[in-house]
Amino acid sequence: MVLWIALAVAAAYAIVLFNSLVSVKNAVSKAWSNIDVLLKQRHDELPKLVDACRQYMSHEQATLEKLIQARSRVAVARESQDIGALGTAEAALRGGLGQLFALAESYPELKANEQFLHLQSRISGLENAIADRREFYNESVNINNVSIEQFPELLIARLFNFKSFELLQFATAELKDVDIGQRFKS
């Protein structure tokens, strides 16, 4: 009788651990979905921004093309859920956006354009939301990765093949102080 009770308690404990790991794994998926939605929204807004700028910035086609290429690299990394490539592509896209917004300062007509101002504000808002969601994603990943490495969760995680996730890292260039003077040079 005591053996059956001990087995029932052990089974109940294993079920609780399994459910806890499932919950943590699904939190990572939810956090990724939140980022993905924002990346899609920004992806849809960028061509509108480039088109608005193209009308005024005839001498800045190389900058606009770099931005379009960076947008494509982000889309490919996002669709394949390649977190490492996404971090690198995001750094290039952010750099391109920073350069574009800095160059826009040289075009008073563009700075006064209502569509440009709306898109600039919208994309800046999306950038801030993406940064917030990346922090939440990385925290969810950290909780998952720690959970599957701790004993006794480790036993259940290995038994049911729970995997670790990769943190969404920032490129080292994004971690440096920004030289505002460099942003305003052509």
C-alpha cells in the first residue's frame, strides 16, 4: 500500500514538473509571436516610408536601397525563426533607419511632409515596442533554459526532449554609445 502511495506521489510530481515545463516552453512561443507581429507591422510600413522619402531624396538612393535590403534580410530571418540572423539583420535595419532619419534632416520639404512624419512616428513606436518585446522574449528564453537544466526538471526535460532556445542578441554595434555627429554626416 505504501509503495502505491509513493508511486502515485512520484507520478503526480512528474506530471506537475512536465506541465510546468510545457508552460515555460509555451511562454517562449508566445513571446516570439509578440515580436513577430511587430516585425510584420514594421515590415509593412517600411516600403511606405521609402516611397515617401524617394520623392524628396533623389540623391540618397543608395541609403534607400540598403534599407530595403536590410528589410528583406529581417523578413527572411523572421520567417525562418533564425534568431542569430535576426539579431544581425535587425542591427543593419536599425542602422539604416537611423541614417535615413538623419539624412531627412537635410530635406526640409520631407521633414514637413505629413505622411513622412506619420510613418517616422509609427516606425519609431514600433521600434520601441520591438525592444520591449525582445526583453520579454529573452526573459522567457532564460526561464525556459534554466528550467530544463535544473534538477529534477532536467530528468523530465530530457525524457520528453524539451529544448533550449537561443537568446535574441543585439549586435555589438548596438551596444556601443551612439555618436550623434556621425549620424549627421553624409
